[in-house]
Amino acid sequence: MKIAIASGKGGTGKTTLSTNLAAYLSAKMPVVLIDLDVEEPNSGLFIHGELTHREDKFKMVPRWEAENCTLCGICSEVCNFHAIVQLADEIMVFPQLCHGCYACSELCPVNALPMIPEKMGELREFQAGKLTFVESKLDIGQEQAVPLIAQTLRYVDEKHNAVDLKIFDSPPGTSCPVIEATKDADLVILVTEPTPFGLHDLKLAVETMRELKKHFVVIINRYGIGNDDVVDYCNAENITIVAKIPNSKAIASSYSRGDLLYSAFPEFRSQLDHVVDYIDNLNREVIR
């Protein structure tokens, strides 16, 4: 199974759930945890393993070769992202806007825009017992997360295809990086909090998952603060709430030190067991 942990907003507890769920399950079976929040990955603050692999990641961008160019204008016309602008006597390329679709390069009649690699980030892999942890991080100044997320997922599929359980710590929000991180998931777990902001952004996340036709459930973190509006909304929308992680100053303090929580807090572990039971039941249904 591929399980994506997502949320409509940042700070709801995606990484808390992702790291603890992965570490908890890895005591019984091989698990791959992938941090896809490539703009600011932080699962590595909680997972400590041996570095087993690292590699630079590249995207392909066009390079204008003036000596071949006839200034026909086709490249600027076909670029949907305004990454290429034609001036009176030159073509300007803006790599930050380029999505690597190859349209300009492939359609140039004189091959004046060859695609060249540009480093966009780094992928690292760690091993901690039965838990494999993979994270990628964009270089400073790189603006597009989707290409690096896509390459990271491809790396995991190719190298760890035999591992039965993969957990994606997804980016926050509902934009393109989240869609890329969740589009192939068998289950999406939306983490929210019982506050007006949490409810507002949960609704956006639910709308996104329904548009993608994904199987999703909800976990309420910091349960006990705010009110019951999130519970009432989920009940009205027939959305399954699989766990309610209690609000606790002790849990927050431990988390702030980079500690995993499931072994130290029975109230947290009992809610994690609800999540594991749901995953097990869903997996048995899929097998049948």
C-alpha cells in the first residue's frame, strides 16, 4: 500500500503521524517513509539512521543557441508558462518558470533550444532497522517542487518496489505539490485540528481528494482544543475519523525535542493503533 499523510494547512501534525506510524510499523515489517515536503523536509529530525545513498537531482531546461536561431518565434508561442520570451534580436529563457515539457526544444525547427540539466536538489536515503527513510530537498532558489517530488517517487518505485508499505509525508496545502504527492496513493490520511483554521483548510483538502477520486480518512490532532465543528462536519459529510490524538503539553514538549511519541505516551499509541487497524482492514479488503 501507498499511504499519503496530507493536510489542508501546515502545522497540523502530518510529520508527527508519518514518522511515528512508520517507526511503529517497522517493528513488524519493512516500511519506506518518504518525505515529499521537498521545500522544507523535517521527518529526518525524528528518524535517525545510517546514510546509505545520496544523489543530486536535475531538471531539464532549454538553452538558447544564438548561432542556430532564426528568431521564428515558435518557442515563445508554444510555452504555456512564459519561460521563453522573444525580443527583437534574442530569446530570453527563464529557468525558474520552465516546467521541462520539452515543447520549445522539440518544436524548434533549427534545434536552437537544446535541453540541458540543471541541479534542483538532493535525494538522501537512510536505513534504521526495517525502516527505510528517503528525503529530498530543493536547492535554495529553486521554486518548483513538483519535478523533485516526481523524481523522488520514481526513485522509490524503482528501488523499493518489493516493499509492501510506503508512507508519504506530503507537502501541506492543496496545490500542485500535494496533488503530485497523493495522486498514486491507495489511501490519503488528512490530518487536521479542531480549530476554525483547521476546519476551513480541511474542507479544501476534502474537496481536492474528492476531485482526485482518492480514498481518504481524517485524523484530528490536538483533540480537546477548539470545538466539535470538525467532528460535526465529518459526520455530515460521511467522512471517517480514524483517530483523535489528544492535546497534551507533554506530547508537544517531547515532539519539540525531536522524540518519537508512540513508545512514551500510551494515549498516543492507542490512537495510532486505530490507524494501524484501519490500514490492516483496508489492506485485507484490497487483497480479497
